[in-house]
Amino acid sequence: ETGVTQSPTHLIKTRGQQVTLRCSSQSGHNTVSWYQQALGQGPQFIFQYYREEENGRGNFPPRFSGLQFPNYSSELNVNALELDDSALYLCASSLGTTSSSTDTQYFGPGTRLTVL
Amino acid sequence: AQSVTQLGSHVSVSEGALVLLRCNYSSSVPPYLFWYVQYPNQGLQLLLKYTSAATLVKGINGFEAEFKKSETSFHLTKPSAHMSDAAEYFCAVISGNTGNQFYFGTGTSLTVIP
């Protein structure tokens, strides 16, 4: 039990649609990171937010965007869904005392997105 | 750039046997290394982490890992496998140059044979 929750647990969308995934971090954690985990693969870093500002981005197109809110919740938005976006999306929160902190990340259970 | 390589996508051991899961890292700076476990349909759970203190790191559930700089390795071991250890295991390294972005390996699926 990491104290990180995600909603919804499962989601089915069609190609071209938009989706919003939500994450609730541990209280007091300033940093949230989002990962995409395709079937049979390790998680791939999408981006990270530190105190509501983007603090690093992986090799994902701009149609992947995010928000972090003061109440330790965050969102991952994906526009113009493609079939390859089907994956498990994980958020992870960490204490993040600075923007370059290397604190342990605590993962939520993930949202399984299926794009048809 | 940081990366990790996990040798062996599938490992099978008998219950009670030694578990050895391999991880080699590449890092231009002293790395922070982690092992996570993922059970079916669940998120990742931290097993242990190396942060430049002791080279032998003990984690939860009887797992430990040894950081060997000369071999650029951080292999995960457990003396005696239990059925409940069957899961997917991921090694990860932090990129300290771009915040705390984690680079994960492709994972090793551990099967425990009764």
C-alpha cells in the first residue's frame, strides 16, 4: 500500500478520442511522474511535475500533457488517441525536496487504457 | 545517458532454490539504483534501493542486491525462493541530470516451481 491512487482502473476509448487519467499522490509529495507501460515492457517515462511545473519529459509527443494541482492530485491527458497508446499508465509520487531530488518513487496501481 | 539491462526475460527456479536476477547499468554519473516488483494487475512496489551508502543493500521479503561498480552490476538475490515471489521484477536507474526520471529495464518474469 503506497498511498498513491489512480482512477479509473480500466478505460476503453476509440482512436481519435481524448482521455484524462487521474492520480492522487501521497500527502506532502511535491513530485509526480507518469509512465507508460506497454504489455511485456518496462515503464517508459512520460513526464514529471514538481510543484505544479513540468520538470522533465521523456520521448512522448505533445498530445501527451499533464497537470499537477496543489492538493497533491494530478492528471495525464492524451489527445488524438492512437492504437499504440493502449497500455498501463502509472503515476508515481515522491517527496521531492528539490526539483532534482532522487527520492524513491511510490507507484499507484495504474490505469489500463485500451484504444480500439 | 543512463540505462539498465536485465539479462533474462524469464527465470524459473524451484521453491527453496536461490533466486538470481541480473541487472547491469550504464551511467555517466554515480547511479541511484532500484529494484521494483510488480504482481499481476498491480503497480510497482519498491524492493530495495542503492544510494551510494553500503554496497550490499537489504530489501523487503528477504531480497538483497549488491552494487558492484567494477562490473556495473546490481543483481538481485534471495537465498530461498517462495511461491509468493512469482512476479515481474524491474531494475531501474535514476537520471540525476533531469530531475528524478527513472529508466527501467524490460523486466524479468520469475516463475517459482513447486
